[in-house]
Amino acid sequence: MAEEKTFPMTAEGRDKLQAELDSLIAEQRPEITKRIQIARSYGDLSENSEYQSAKDEQAFVEGRIITVRKMIENAVIISASDSAEDEVTLGKEVTFKELPDEEPETYTIVGSVEADPMAGKISNESPMAAALIGKHVGETVKVPLPNNIEIEVEILSVKTK
């Protein structure tokens, strides 16, 4: 049997997934069921767009419930405090700058499930995070990018969130 994929994440990320699952089950699922019942009352289902729309949404929500449950069941909670204070690991905020003289950038490294670059959270599977993980403040790191491009960054600070 194939081994289950694990999902490294912070405790905060797992809590957010649990809240999403609770909402899907307690709020969205019953709401869609009501919409299906109302749409059925309109008669002929073959030409009933409300019914078809509700059934499509139901399929999406049920699929998402299965996905989120699997992510929670296979979550591996990573604690940033299990590493050296200045070491880049999952759950820590890292500030770095591209060399020679770019502006500093700050991101929190999280599991792929939690990634949200617009909120300053990058996936541990991204090229940048993968290159930084395990490194320490003051180190210079080569980061491979697509098209055989490589940049060099210097780690300026690491903080436990």
C-alpha cells in the first residue's frame, strides 16, 4: 500500500484547517442541502439551473471536506522551538536580502497547506524556503530559481513566531 502523504504545518495552521472543516460541516453542508430541497420543489430537474448549481456546489464542498480531513489526519505539527534560535526552520520568521544590495524581505516559513505569500507566509517546498531551511543568521545562501537562474541571499535575522 502506498504511504500517506504527510502535511508539515504549524499548530496555528492545523487550527485553521480544523475551523474550515467545522464550517464546511456545520454551516455550508446544511445550507446547500436546503438549497437542493428548495430547487427540487420547482419541478423538472432537467432544466433547473438552481438545482444543478446547488448539486455542483455540494460536490465541491464534499470534496473539500475529504481533502481537509486527510490533511488534518496526516498533519505533522512542527514546533519552531525544537531548533537553534538562529536556525531557519518551519514556523519561524526569516529576514533576508538578495545580494549585492537589495531591500530586506521578511517571510514566515510554513507548510504548503498554510502558504500565503501575500500574507508573508511561504511554503517550505518553495525554492527560497527550501534553500534557507537549516541555515543560520549571517549565512549566505544560493537559491536556485527556474530557468537555471541562481540568486544569492544573506540571512539577516530569524525569529520564533
